[in-house]
Amino acid sequence: MTDLAALGVQLRRAGLTEGALLAWSGTRRLSSLPWRLSGLAARPHVPAATALALFVAGAELGIDHARELPIGDLVEAGLVVRTGDRLRATVAVLPLEAALLVCDRADAPDTENLVCWPDDSSHHLRSAIPPGRRERWIDLACGSAFAPLARPELGAEILCVDLNPRAVWCARLGAGLSGVRHLAVTEADIGAAHAPAQLVTCNAPIAGDPDAAVWRRTDRSFFTRMWPAARACAAPGGEVITHTTFDAVPEDLAGEAVTVVYTPPGERAYAITWWRPDADARRIVVQRELTTSRPHLDPRDRDDAMAGALAPHDATAC
């Protein structure tokens, strides 16, 4: 069996890093890359960008252009297929902080088990989690495990849960390549029972969105099950952090719930909710305009909302 952690080290040494991604593509923000990939894949081959061209842009390369990569190990791990003297990545392997995230290629067909390329919701959830190490963290409907791989220091023990077997495979592969040994991934429904955790997160799928390549289709019952499931997973005094549409957030959440909507009025409202089920009852719903300097929500938004520094959200303007 291929040593995935060692293979991940080799890939990072070959240039699969955020710094190299920024120099090559002009951005390290994974959600902004799909619209640039065709141009990146068509660029003349540059040896220093071999891993990026193969695993990010999805370019097909001649084997002579990839001699610096551990081709045999990549084939054995299922990351690459070799046809004659040509190589093609079977999945995307994306640099994310110090980790490597595995998901389906940006040009993958939209199938039931598609593991989506990260979008801005992934970045919002990752940046919304306050710092501080917890004993245990559960990420529900984890997909490729974006947030846990981006911020593995936040949990001494991390459990990722997803019903999609391909997502489970991708998340395990990403954890292995990243050397994150305290992250486990299990295939289970969102309502399955787990040992409680101090932190519970969920980047919920969005029902009914017409752009199926970005948002996975799901039955509306997911949301009626998600909130009780998250509550059941939260240890006494624990916190639940979700990314959802605003209309998926119940008005009667017990305890303290702070919801910050970040989409402009008149557009479908997307939000981060910080929920402490055991705290004193408090419900706050506000809006924050995204800026170039702060393109994603973060814990400061929760603090500003609680201090009354953000404008209330007008649900009628959605």
C-alpha cells in the first residue's frame, strides 16, 4: 500500500502548495479557480507547475513532462491513470493551508455522488470557527472535509460524517495525504448517533438551487433532521456552527443563536449561524456586507452582532 502521508509530502515538494498556486494562477482561493482552469490547462508546460497542471487544472500530460512526480505511487493510490505515455488525474488534489484536499475534478459530470469542488460556503464555514483547541469536533455532511483539513488544530479528535461513499473516500484520502492522523471519516446518515463533541459544524447542501454543479441536490427533510442531529452531537456547553440558506434556520432554536446573512438584499440569503443550545435564550439575526479585505464571515461578525454593531437583517428584502 502507498504511504499516503509520504506521498503528500512529495506532492507538496513538487509544488502542490498554496504559495505555488498563487504564483501560478493569481489566487489561492479555491472557489474562484473553476472559471480559470481551461486557460491554466492550456498553458505551455512549465516543470515547476506540473503537479498544479495535473491535479488542479486537470490537464492531460505526457509522462516525459511528469518525471519529477512519483507516478507509480500516484497510480497505485488511484489519483492518476496512465494510458500509454499520457497521464490524467482521476480527481482534483488541491492545496489548502498546509493540507491537500481531494474532490472531484472541476469538469466531472454532475452525478448523485459528485464530491463538489469547494465553493465560497466552504471558505465561510472555515473562517467562522473561533480559534481554540477542542477535545472533539464533529463535521456533519462533511463532503471532502474542507474545514477540518484547513483547520485540523481546532480538534484533538475530529470525526467527519457523510452519507456519500465517494465523499468518505475523498475525505479519507485527503486526511491521509495531509498526514492528519487525528481525523476519522465515517459513512453514516446525518442523524446517526455519535459521542458528543464540543464543536459541531455543518456546511449544509442547498436544496433546489439551479446550479447543481455547485450545490448538491437534497431532500428538504435534511434540514428538519440536521438541527436535532447537531444538537444531539453537541456536548454540554458545546457550539454548533452551520452554513445554510437563511430560510433553513429555525426561528425557535433553543439557547443562543446568532445568524449573520452575507448576501445582498434582493438575493437568496445565505448565512452562518453560531448556535449554543445550552446558553441563555437569545436570537439575533443581522446582515454584514462582504468586502475585499473581509470576503468571508468570521468570529468577529458574531461578536459584532451580539454587540449590536451590525444592521438587522430584513427578511422581506430576500
